[in-house]
Amino acid sequence: MTPRIRRLGPLNATIHHDLGRADTPARAALVAASIGGQAEQALLGHTDFHHRADTLAAYSHDEDEAQLIILCDEVAFLHVFLPRRDKVHTVHVQATVLPDRDPLPLLDALYPAFQDLCRQERRTAVTWWEYSRQEEPTLTAATGSGAVEATPVTDRLQERGFVLDQVEVTNTLQLPVTVGEGDVDKRYELVTWTGETPEHLLDGMADLRARMTTDAPNGSREAEEAAWDATRIRREEEVARSARRTRLWAVALGPEGEPVGYTMLESPDGQPEVAHQMDTLVRCEDRGHGLGLALKRANLTHLQELRPQARRLHTWNAGENRWMLDINRTLGFTPTSALGAWQRTLTAAAQP
């Protein structure tokens, strides 16, 4: 086992709000991307999840969910997500440390800066995301579904009052695959596109995107419907373009031509061998007709036609979301890691 480096002396944490632009990332974005790639390779055996510098830079200018970096001596960082239009009392954060460094003193150095940020932004609900391998999951989520490994970092989170609220199972599909055919109720039509949402479907898609924020399992975290409209969809599409991430959509249309379900895949342009399965939703009133599986099959075919070089498709599902997990098993996905959602609810007077 490689010994971990523990620095003696003070550690410096700095907050970086502006991470540059996709074509000219700031140094903080470049450093964070390098740390992220090394840490992920050591933990999970690949670099498919970490954000590249151009992506970090682009998303630091997102008007709906600002993203920033708290960097510690160029060996560790916190990636912070601040919703700006919905759930503005919440904050999401993920910590990353170089694999040869002792994480605890670095996280302890980063935490005060994160505390100050929460106070300044008036955030009272923190979700801390922490990846885990599959080998020895011993900590079970409060939902009763899913577990993660106990580590010095999870011990420290519990010491700070965090509770493992929910576990998302990461499943991976090795590509290429043969996509089977399935029957779809004749009342529905499946359509696919890449990039921008067709103008005539904007309002219907905004309705589905709003539903996604409350219909997906959230553990004990508050489910507040987000305010989606055509303008917000266009803003999000522009940010994804600037972040150099291609989005592929499959949408089910109802008898009146209205969107009733959708699924979306995203693939980094600089890493075309990788794709990420993002949202999947079918309206409550249209469930029970096989649309979830049909949508995923349609978009999987779409992906392999558009990006024949794609070799891995990753997806994340709450451990209690049996419907979606069963669909993924049918398609050939297998569990590869877990992502713990550690929750701490705060009062304004007792922020982290």
C-alpha cells in the first residue's frame, strides 16, 4: 500500500467562483480537473465521471445552478453546486483529494471555507456526495436501500452530523450492444433528437422537466417542483453547448402530440467513448405502457448511431427506484459503484 502524504503546517483553502471559459479555463479549473482525474482513476478504475476543465469553466456561469471550486493547496478541492432559482436554501458538494494524500487534514482545512460560503449564501440544507466502491458496503442508507463502504471520510462526515440519507447505484452498460425491440402502445409515438429541443415541444418538455424534480426519489430531502419554462430550457442548452457536452433525447408523444415521457443521454465531446444516462421520466398518468423501457431502447440506438465510438454508458439510480433499476437490468446494465448522499439539515443559527 502506497503511504499517504500528510503535510505539516498550515493548509490554505481558496474559493474560486469564476473558472474562466470553456476555451480558456482558469488555473483553478485546470488543477481541479487534474485532481479529479487522478482521484477517480485510483478509486473507480476510470476517469469517466470527473469534470474536465472546460466543463468546470462553462458551468461556473450557469444562471440556474452556479458551480464553484474551493481549492486547497492544489491537492484537494470541493466542487460546490448552488441552485439559484429553485431550492435556494440547499447546497450540494463533492470532495476530491489526490490519492496519495491523507484526506482528513485536507477536508478539515476546506470545511471552514465551505462553512463561510453556506452562511453567506443562507444555505440550510447540505447534501454531500461521496463515491464508494462495491467491495465492502457496510453503511446502509436511511431509505433502507443501498449501502456504501465505511472510510475515514465517512467517519468524519458522521462526526460532523451528516446522515447517509440515500444511495444511488451506479450501473454501467458496455457498448456496443444489440438493442432489442419492444411493443409500444399505438397511442404513443417515439421521437429522438440531438441538442436543441424542437420549438413546438418546448412547453411540453418544460412541464416534464418540472415534474422530474418531484417524481424522482429524493430520500428525505425536500422535493420542491422547479420552475421550468422554454427560456430556462434554452439557457440550459446553451450551457451544455459551451461545456462541450452533446445531449441525445428520446421523447414519447401522446395522442395530441404532447410530450408524456422522455430520457436524455449526455456525452462529453472530448471523451466520446463515454456517455451518461441522465433523466428518465414518464408522466404518472401514462405509466404502465412500457414507455420507460421503450424510451431507453430508442435513445440507446440513437447513441450508437451518432457515436459509434461509445464504449461505456453509465447511469445512476436511487436504490429504492426498483422500476428503473429493473429496466436497466433488462438492458444489460451491471452495478459498478455507489454514490452516497450524506445529508445535514441546518438552522440559520447553526450552519455547518
